[in-house]
Amino acid sequence: MVTDPFAGLTPPARGLIVAGALAVVLVVMRMAAPILIPLLLAVFIAIVATPALQWMRRRGVPKWVALGVITFVLVDIGSLLALVTTGALEGFRDRLPTYQERFLVLSEQFGGWMEALGAEGSREAIPELLDPNKVAAVLRFMLSNASGFFAAGLLVLLAVVFILLEANTVPAKLRAAFHLTEAGDARLKRLTSAIKRYMQIKSLTSLATAFCVWFWLYSLGIDFVVLWAVLAFFLNFVPVVGNIVMMIPPVLIALVQTDLETTLLVAVGYLVINTGIGSVIEPRIMGKGLGISTLVVFVALLFWGWLFGTVGMFLSVPLTIAVIIALDASPHTRPLAILLGPAIQETAAPVAAPAAEAPLDEAPHTDG
């Protein structure tokens, strides 16, 4: 007979126990972040790749052949991204002194204009806000650690292969290990289906965003359009702030490379692309939504970013979906799942009109 471990405890005592356990879990997860981050990336990449594996298996392709095809495609995509990004970063580093000279001239002009409006010290403050030396330091760090990024990518790829090998047996193992009921099995299917749908749709919309960014910047003659397209693809996964952050580097490059009119066109193009894809097309494909309120999406971005860094920001939405479904499994934590979920539409009960009164638009007209 299973007894309630919280039986006999007051609600404040239960809250303290849950808060203490949650704090311990978060500390352990933060300490284990170097191990958890590659595994999380591998899990979500495997979720995206699973439909392709199942499609090949249904057509009689042997498992090892299907896995080999998926691995080959993932390696090709990763290698192409690495080559394109590294080449673009090296070219950007070579052009940085030219951009720096132009930026200093523009900052001097803008600072003088700000001081004329009464903002004293603007000539010195603006170059410090956007220090080109810091940009150069970031570029040197990324190029010098390219081998480390390659090793991390190889580790993630191996984890993806092993996850796909066990993908068909995981549900049965979970049912046997945790004695899942029909409700628990339904939650597990709901979790995998929601994450799979989100990752697949987000990947397609991110690819569309990257293509539109590439086409627009290429038509305007902006330097390193492939680099900004790759940046747009990845930052489109980051909710709330990703669409804003992706436009800052190309707008600054357009400012130091071209004129103010072209810079405004670059900014307007980003606004149109992000609004059209993120606010119109994507919600229509997603359907009724992800079951997360807008405020929770922003808080989740901060929380998962603090816990897992940049990868946590990329995966903040699917991780939050998993947490909400897990909280909904227990009556003790279901109120938290409701609070994290979407807004509840409250509809007032219709008030019946008196039988003796006819609606105004149906009242008989008289000639007075």
C-alpha cells in the first residue's frame, strides 16, 4: 500500500520540503551542466531526426543503414556550418580594422550631436559602449577554440546516434521501470509529441528566417551575409530576445560599411521578416499554442540561461514544456502547472433577457 509521504504535514511544511529538494536538484544540475548540456542537445537533435529514421524503417531500410544516412547528413551539415562560419569570422577579423576606423568617425560625429543636445560626455561614452577591441577579443576566442567546438560537436553526434539506436525501446523500458498507468503513458506521448512538433516547426521557420535574411542582406550588398544568416537561424530558437539580438550585428556592419539609408533598410527588413515569420506564419503552423504563457516564456529564458548558459536559452521553451507536463502529473504540483500554462479564458454566463421585452432591432416600428 502506497502512502502519501506528505500526510500529516501542514501546507507551509510541505512547501519548505519541496523548495529544499528543488534547491538541491538545481545545485546538482548546475554542477553537472558540462555533462547535461551535450546530452540535452543530443536529445533534441534526436527528436528532430527520429521521423526521418522512422520513415526509412517503414520502407524497409535496415536500421544501421538508416542511422548511417542520418549520421552522414548531420556530419555534412555540421561541417558545412563550421567551414562557412569559420571562414566568415576570419574575413570579419581581417576587415575589423577598417570597420573600427569608420566606427570611430561615426561615434565622434554622433557624440558631438548628442553633446549639442545637452548630453555631456557622449564623445567618450559611445566608443566605450561598443568597444571594437572587445569584438576582436571575442573573435580571437571563437577562432582559437574552434577545435574545442568541433570536439563538443562530435560528442553530441555520438550521443545522437546512441539515442536513435535506443529510441524504439525507451517507451517500453519506461513503462516497465516506473509502472506507468494509461494516464502516465499518455503524458509521455504528449511530451514527446509536443517537443517533436515544436523542434520541427521551429527548425523550418528558423531556416526560412535565415534564407530571407540572406536574400535581403545580399540584395543590399552587406558584407558576410552567410554569417548573419547562420546567426539568424540559431537565434530564432531563442524566444523574446533572439529576434532583437540577431539584427544588431548586421545593422552595425551596415552603418560602418554603407550609409544611413541602407542601414535603415536593413533594420526594416529584419522587422518585416521577424514579424511575418514569428508573429504570422509560425503561430498558424503551431496551432493553438504551446501551453505556456508569454511571461513564463521570458522567465524560462532567464532561468534556463542561468542554469545551462547559451544552450539553455536555445532550449528554454521545450524544457519548460517538459517541466509543465511533469508538474501536471501530480496533484501536489498541478497548481504550478496551471500557473505556468496559458491564460484561462473566463466566459461570463449569458444573462437571459426578460421574455416580455423584444430586442431593439426586432421591435415593431410605428408611424408615431
